Amino acid sequence: MTAITNRLKDELTARRDDLIALTQALIRIPTLNPPGANYREICEFLGQRLEKRGFDIQMIRATGAPGDSDRYPRWNVMARREGRHTGPCVHFNSHTDVVEVGQGWTVDPFGGEVKEGRIYGRGACDMKGGLAAAILAAEVFVDLCPDFHGAVEISGTADEESGGYGGVAYLAEQGFFAPDRVQHVIIPEPLNKDRICLGHRGAWWAEIETRGEIAHGAMPFLGDCAVRHMGAVIDAFESRLYPAMAQRRTDMPVVPEGARQSTMNINSIHGGEPEPPDDYTGLPAYCVPDSCRVVIDRRYLAEETHAGVAGEVRALLDDLKATRARFDYRLQEINHVAPSMTDREAPVVTTVAQAIREVMGKAPEYVASPGTYDQKHIDRIGRLKNCIAYGPGVLELAHKPDEWVGIDDMVQSAQVMALSLATLLLTD
Ligand SMILES: [Zn+2]
């Protein structure tokens, strides 16, 4: 195995310029989501490249998925190359979408500029650098080891940044991640080149509305103020829910450390009159608000349950209903994602861990993600447990201005991926 290990590593070092050019080309296709632009362009680009290397290409539109329209179709690409003998399938899944640019850039966000060993651009780190590294790893592997067993797959999928329903969730529903079709999945999200991400916390999003009664603002006692009722809800969160959540610690290796407990964000609050248009120059009308809404984003631990998390919020609201005059509420779940954790002894984990030791000369760190990513769909819909996130890039740079990915990091993580393919698909 040592001879092939060194050849794979050397060949990836030699193809560094190709890796840079591929990453730049991907960054230059502005796949902004929302709205979900240029998915077809990036899928065709990937398909054309991999077809030349002997991969079978399927273009799959997630017709009817949330966000899919004729103007912004949700295209996905699936590339598969069969080996010469039967064996397992190793799949690399990358999302092709990037989040909005935002303020504060000093370089062109879609320029792919190279400076001091880094490639800059929106999506450089999250996760076009990881996608490019996986492609180079697969290409080098099939070139040097054409006699391999099983199959290598690469997918480029839509909409991860908005939940993955037009991407991996759709493909999983179509059976692409069924355990009899795919046996090992690596998602090259930017978790740092020496870390293996085993899974993520759960998430529960809900909208709470308090109701009141509209009246003239000069006689508020004739109405009922929904914003004051919401004040009581937030007060109950502060005095009861947040302290209770702060007590709950998880055994999951979540990074950063602050996310190793239950957390909740209040995303938004809207009460009373809608915001006037920017060109409105009048004063507000005098009304007692009859509705106030908040959206909450509750991240939960493997040790908690969906029912427990939702029930805890509902119990607080029911207490207010029992004790506070005229209090009434509506609670509506917006979305739910169960926590996902792959076993440390799963074959994809031990394989990638060994490859990290060989390339970087040190043991990997095992982590879990504070937020969710496409592993949730592979686990829940695909029923495949042998899945990790592993890829180049510094997690903290994702979604930030002047996002970049380090070229040496990409080369090294591509080496880790190629060595992992050798372990899983070659028999001596
Ligand atoms: Zn990502």
C-alpha cells in the first residue's frame, strides 16, 4: 500500500495548478442562493469535466421541490465511475450553492483571485474548494488505480444553504443514497483539514404569535396589546427557558465549545403595523397591535428529543395562558431536523482518520457541527449511517466577507480523500 500511497500523494502535489484553476472556475459561476442562480451552468460544467474522465453523468432537476421554478430550476449533477470489480461505492457530496455576498469585501467575490497561497471568493471555503479537492482526489485515484473495486461517485447538489430540499433531500427520496447503492459518504464541508465531523445538533424552528385586540392608541385600555403579551413570553424565556437550557451539556464533540449546550436564537419579532415603505414620509397611525409574532431557532442536543424541546416551549406558553389575563397564543412548527451522529468506529471514519495520520502525521480531531448540513437527509431519508463531513477550509470563514481557502490545505485534504479511496476500493 505504501507505494500507491506515495504515488497518489505525489500526483496530487503535481496537479496543484489544475486544482487552483478548477476552484477558480467554480467560484466564477455565481450560484447565489437565494434565489438559486446558475445551478444548470455549474452542473453542466462539472458533468462535462467528469464525463471526460469516464464518469457516467446524470442531471437531475428537483422538480416541484421548494424553490424550484422554471426561472430558478433546482439542478443537481450525479457522476459515477464504476471500477472493474464489484465492491462498495464511495460518494463525495458537495453543495454548489453559495450565500449572498454581503458588505465588506476587498476583492471581487466572484473573481477567484489567488494571493499568498489562498484563493478568494464567495464559496471558496464553503464549499467550492472542498468540491474541487474531491474531484481532483477522485480523478487521480481512477487514473492511477483503474483496477479498483466498486464505484466512485461525485455529486454537486443544490440548496444546502436553504435546507437542501432541492438537493440532497430530493436525491435521497429518489433512492440515490440508499444503503444498497452507496456505502460510504464524505461531505467536503469546510471543517478544517485535520478534523472529522461526525454529525450535527438537531434544530427546531417555530413561529409564536400572541394575539390582542386593535383599538385607538389613545385609549389602549379599550383594546389588548399583543406586543405586551409577547413581552411576557420573552420574559419567560429569559427567566426560565434560557437558564434551563444553559444547564444541559452534550457528550457530542460540538465545536465551538459554546454550542456544546442547548441554544436558542430569537430570529425576528414583528408586532403591530407593518413597516412603512422607505419613501413614506407620514407618521405612524395610533393603534393597539392585535398581533405579534416571533420566530425562534432552537438547536438541540442528541440527549434531547423533538417532543421534549417543543413541549417545553408549549408548557411555558400554557402557563402564561393560565396566569395572564387575556393571553392567547398560536404556536406553529416551521421545520424540524433531528440530530445526526455517525459512530466513531464506522468504516468511513476509521479510514479517513488513518489517511489524516498518513498525510499530516497526527491524529485527527473528532467534532460535531453546531448547525445542520446535508448529512441530515442522508441519515434520515437515505438511512445511511456511514457518513461524515471532511474537507479543507476554515469553518469560521464561511459566509464572511473575503472568504478564502488555503491551497496547501486543499492539496492535503485531496490527498486524504484519495488515500481513503485507496483503502476502501483497493484490495492488495
Ligand atoms: Zn456548506
